[in-house]
Amino acid sequence: MSPRTTTDLTAPDGPDGRRGGIPVIDIGPFLAGADPAAAVERIAHACSTVSFLHVVGHGIAPETFDAVYRANDALLALPEAERDLLASPDRHPFRGLTTMRSPDGAPLVHRFQVCHYDDPPAAATAGVPARYVDYFARNVWPEQVAGLRAAVLACFAEMRRVGDTLMELFARALGLAPDYFAPMLTHPVSDLAVNGYPAQPPRESAEPALTFLEHTDSGMLTLLHQRGDYPGLQVQDLDGAWITVPLDPDALVINIGDLMSRWTNDRWPSTRHRVVAAADSTATRTSIATFHLPNVDTVIAPLEPFVGADGPHYEPVTPYVWEAMFLAKYRPRDSKAA
């Protein structure tokens, strides 16, 4: 599949409930006790096509996101020497504060990331089997930024709540029992990341400058809240065209990850996406992402209803093994913490 021209679809909502080319799903009525049939039908269609959707009516208060954005601003305002001390002590790429840079060393994105469990003892206390606790590299909490930990944990809890709700709706959309995934979400390995995209220098090329390379996400689904001066997130549709996802402060952007694609034997594809720099060299953008994953020992294998004549496309895997596979795919082999 060869990429086609980028499409900037930022028109208002259309009669088909799409916003900027992305389906919009309102889960508010379901959370209030209404029949989920309409939302389930739309989720099933969206996840089998573009695999991205805007979810509204999720019930997360704007103030919850505001607190994280304020704390992240304070974090990135620290002197660089202090920020350098906030990297993962275990050299884990998904813990602490990291900065992705361009070939000339300019910062493209600052990412602060934490796992659901702070460290192996916390995971063991929560009931994670002992043979898996080494998965949980230590979190890093910048104590010099007042309120950051509380803000992140509050937001993380709310986004996991919405993630669990979506997994129930996903189960219904797949023809499974509504609580099919619930036993797999009792000690999840979910992460939350705050991504800060600083202003980029002017460029002469008409080609988009990427501040986050195209990729798929590793988990079941990703929940993303974004704000900023420009809509930098782009998703690739099944025809290869890049679609710009509009900024909507009331919505969460949801995308299907690799594990859900494996579970559905590719019925629900894990769609590629990327982040591009703004044409305005003063523009900035920030996002809050929760990578929703199941329990560390969950066995993910293609579900029988989705295995056709060609058989299963994937071997069974657990998140414990999958993380190492994912990191090897996207990062040098020696970047994984020991």
C-alpha cells in the first residue's frame, strides 16, 4: 500500500456523524444506562475500517486534563540539567522523561511516561504473579513539580475507566459477552504518556516534517486527548491516504493497537499514524495518551470466530513477551531495560 496525498479534513460534523473524516461515537447514553446497540454498531464499522474514532460523552472533566497540561508545562520549564535527571534509572524507553530529537539534535517531542504500577513491589502487592513483576520498570516522579503526580494519577484512573468501558463495547461489537475482557483487566500493564511538541524551525520543503514517525501502537487501544495551536496527528486510511485528526477538547481520539488486531485476526486493523510539524514555526502541541493493555499474563490469540480458512495469522502471545517483541521492532535491541 503506497501513501497517497494527505487530506486535511477539518469540516464540521457531517450527517454521517464523522468529524474531519473520523467517526464520532457518543458513549454518554451508554454510561447513563441506555441501550448500547447504536454505539456498538458504529464502533464495529469504525474499527473494521479506519480503526480510529472520536469518543465523546466519556465523562472525564476538562479540569482533569487541564491539571496534567499545567503540570507538564512546569515540568518542561525546568532547567535542562534537571530534566536530564528524570530519565528512567532502568534505561526503560517508556518510563520517566525522554526527548526524541531530529538528526541535528533539535527536540521533536518531550515525553513523560508512567506505568500503572510504580515498580515490581507495587505490582506484586496488587496481585501480579511473581514471575512477571520484572516487567514493571520503576516510574520516575519529578517531586520538584508540585501537583504533577496527583494530576497524572487522577487522569490515568479516568482514562483507564473509559478504556474499560470501551472494551465492554468492543466485546459487544465483536459478538462476545459484554464482560468477556473484564477478567483480563484486573492488573493491567497500561501506560500514560504526556507528549509535548515544541515549536519547529521554518522549513523550505513542501513535504511534511515529522515530529513523530509513522507507527502503530502496541496495545489493545489508545486513548488520546490533544490540544495545541495546530492538529498535528494524522492517521492513514486503508487506501493509504493521510487524514488529519481535528483538535476537539471534548473528545478522546481512540485507535486500535496491535494486540487487538491480533485478537481479531486482523479483522480490526491496527492503523498507522504519525505527527507532523505545523507550518507555523511558533506553534506547539501537547497530548495525553493512555496505552490500554490487559493483564501482563493474558494470552492473546486470534479469537475463533475470526479465524477463517487461512487459519490464525498470529501465534499466542502475552503482554510480558509482547513488549520485548514490540521494542525490538521499533527500537534498537539494546534499548530495552535489563
